[in-house]
Amino acid sequence: SLLSPPPRRGLFIRTQTTPNASALMFLPGVPVLPPGASTLSFPSPVSPKRSPLARALLGVPGVEGVMFAEGFITVNKEEEVEWAHVKPEVLAVLSEHFGKAEVGAVLEE
């Protein structure tokens, strides 16, 4: 008989389109920033010194900006790059980050 894989304490990250075709919202279903926190933008790879998650996302080829809000992350891609190439890698980075214990810890103190 085939063994089924062990149940994963699953994280389902939803995506949502935005009016900007080069931006996509990723909703991990867990808090990204503390309640009431203002959004954090990382428009370029040089800005995210305090955020390992922003660094990882900006390291995905084709990603050119990241914004964190209370319940979602917006990722901006380069116009000439297709989401089909960017989205799976972004989802992998987010799954790895939010699958760990320190859920929501997007900033280093």
C-alpha cells in the first residue's frame, strides 16, 4: 500500500491581485506586522538591513520591491518578468519564513 505523507501543519498563503499588474499581495493568514503598525516598504535590495524576510524576497530574481502590512505582504516585480517565474519562489520564501516558530517576526531588533 502507498503511504501517505505525514500531515503538514499547513500554511496556506493566498494571493490577491492589485490594480498594478506588477504587484501581487500575499496573505499568509497570520500577522505580518504587529497590530496598529504602519506599513514597511523595502523598495530596493539595499534597504532591508533589519529584515531577513525582505532580504530573502528581494533576493528572488525579478523582485524589485516589498511592502509589509499588518496582514499581508505586497511584492513588486520587474515589468518584463512574468509572475509565473516569480510567484513560486516568493511562495517558497514565505512558506519557509512563516512555517517557523517566530511567525510574524519580519524585523530584527
